[in-house]
Amino acid sequence: MIKENQIIKIEKASYLGGYKIKLAFNDKSEQSIDFYPFLSNSLNPLIRKYLDEKKFKEYELDDGDLEWNDYDLCFPIADLYENTIRP
């Protein structure tokens, strides 16, 4: 859990295969997140387009945030830090 006044940023993102990305945070913690349940359960075609693995692998880190296509898809840093991405 993020503590009060704690600023969390992603320092490194490593593609693990499929729809999994390992994130390393500035407090030295790490999370391996499987985005498949979220993507596959979405009814929104703007989200489902990232089921195309080629598009999914085009993520970037921007000032400590994980994002796709200039923030077309992104997640709250607290959800990534706590690995609570839900479908």
C-alpha cells in the first residue's frame, strides 16, 4: 500500500510475454502484472484493441507512468503498485 506523502513512479517496465509486464518502482518494489483478464473482459473496443499483442507491446514509460499510445490506455499508479488491475 502506498503510504501518505509517498510518491511512487515506475522506473522500469519489462515485457514478460503474452500480456504480462514486470514493473520496477522507485521504492525498489516490483510487480508482475497480467493485463489479459482486464483486456479480455472489457466490452470497450478502444481497450480490446490491445488484445493485439503487437499493439500491447508498444507501451511506454512517461514520467513514471505506464501508458499506451499517448495515454490512450493507462492505469492509476496505485493499482499497478498494488497489482489490483481488475476486469
